[in-house]
Amino acid sequence: MLDIKRNLIIDTTKAYGIVLVVIGHAPGIPELLISLIYSFHMPLFFFISGYLLSSNRLRLESWNGWLWRSGKTLFLPWLVFYVLSWGYQLMASIVRQDSLKGLLDMTPIRGFISGTSESMTVNLVLWFFPALLLTSASFRLLYRAIGTKGTLIITTLLALIWLYGSSILKSRWLWSADCVPIALFFYSWGFTIARYGDRIVLLFKQHTHPLWGGAWLSGLFFLVMLNGRVDLNGLSWGEHPLLYLPTAFWGIGGLLWLATQTTRFNYTNWLSQNSLIIFPLHPLLFGGITGFGMKILNLPTDFQYTNPAIGMIYVILALMLAYPAASLLRPLLIR
């Protein structure tokens, strides 16, 4: 098995993925580009999480060990960034002289306990942490009960049912559990496909012509235009829900192909290693950039939406600012 090479390519894919996440959340980005990114960006991270899961750890690690490890790698970042986001929103509201209603009562605490993006208003993207926690636990239970093939079958059937069944929900579930049936599908497939990682790398390495990249983008564009805007967190699967899963896989596969064709460099490595920090941090950085533009540069209140180029400036600045911030936070969050 080409474990080292395989992981380098997965790391590069993760780096590209986190950049797409930041672009997808930036202000002023064209709707078409956002739709293309949303078609696969969150499934990608559940897929990678499953891909990187060690089968030996899955078999041998106790539940106490899993709880301890998940607490350090998922719950702690969730808690830390929730508190940071809460503090940031308080400070921003004071600077803007806005009402502090909803920030100094029990609302933020209830939001954290609920664990949904609708309730965690201080930072909407934090839903990913509880969702991944539940996805990891669910996969662990299924794998130990029915093995790899059984888990793959069950999670695939569950995802197909959920594409239509989720529409009957009248309220969101605690800890974003209503996202888990779809997240678990990509997590399970990532774990299963990992054993064929060396073959996939070899296959992609044999197809280096840029036309393959053009075919991928054309296919993704066609599928997105056919199905429309989707959102895993919003339980929105598009006009044709059955297209959601293959479209996401098409996007994931294309990004993996791109990772095999490009040279890995230090910044890509840094993006991959700090993706768990960049993901919850970038909305706060965006807010800071907006505040700087309005308060210091006296720009109009909607300046960030006037030109797509401004959105890309947001992306570049956020990634630059994330570098020193991650240096401070990484020793606390990643051990």
C-alpha cells in the first residue's frame, strides 16, 4: 500500500477543500461558484474523516479511548471556538453599538447545548463538530456490529431514504443529528475506499491531460445546473434529491484527481494541518475585515458585496490572518 503517498494526496485534497470552504462563505462570490462549491465541500470533509480512520484503531480502541480522543480533537475545538465566537460577537456588538440582547442571557448557552447552526448564532459553521462526533460514534457502532460491507449497505440505504424523509422534519435535531444520515454515508464510503487508495492514485496519475480536468468541471457544472443549489447543513438536496450523492462524489473525485496532478508545497501542508482551525475561524476573520473596512476605511456598509474581486480579497486576507492565529491556537487544540 502506498500509505505515505496516499496520505500526502489526501492532505492536499483537504487543503484545497478548506480553501473552497472559505471561498464559499466569502461575501460577493457569484452564486454559480457558491453552488458548485456547496455541491460537495461538506461531503468532502466527512469522506476524508472516514478515509483517514485507522481500521486497527476502529477494532482495538475502547469506547473510553474513543471518548477521550474525540473530546480532544472535536469537542474541545468546538467549545473553544464557541467561546471565542461568543466573545467576538460581544465585542463587535459593543463597537457597533448594537443591542446585546441574545448575547448576555442564556441564549448562547442553550445554542451550544442544542448544537445546530440555527441555535449557534455566534458562529453558524460550528454545527460540523457535533455532527462529526455523532457520525464517528454511529459508524463505530455499526462497524462493530455488522462489519464494513454491512455498514456500507445500511448507510447507503439510510442516505437514500433520508434524501426524501428529511423533508418531513418540523424542527432541527440536537447536535445536528439530522445531518448524520448523509454525513455517515460519505464517512462510510471514505473508510471503504481508503483500502483502494493506492489503485486510485495510480489510476489518476495515468490520466494527466488537462482535458480530464475540463471534463470534471463540465460534468460538475452540468449536475449543479440540473439539480440546483444544495446544502448539507440545511438539509437541502436540490430539485432532484437522488442527484445529490453522485454530484458530491463527482466533486470529491475531481478534487482527488486534482491533488494527484499538482505539486504539494509548504502552504498546502499548512492548510491541511490547520483545516480544523481555519474552518471555524474564517467567519470571525471575515467579520473583522468587514469591521475594519467600515470603521477604519469608512467604506459603505455593503462594500463587500459590490464586486466578486472583493470576495477574493476577503479569502486571501482571511487565510493570511489565519496563519498567526493558528500558530497561537494549534498547541491548545491539536496534540
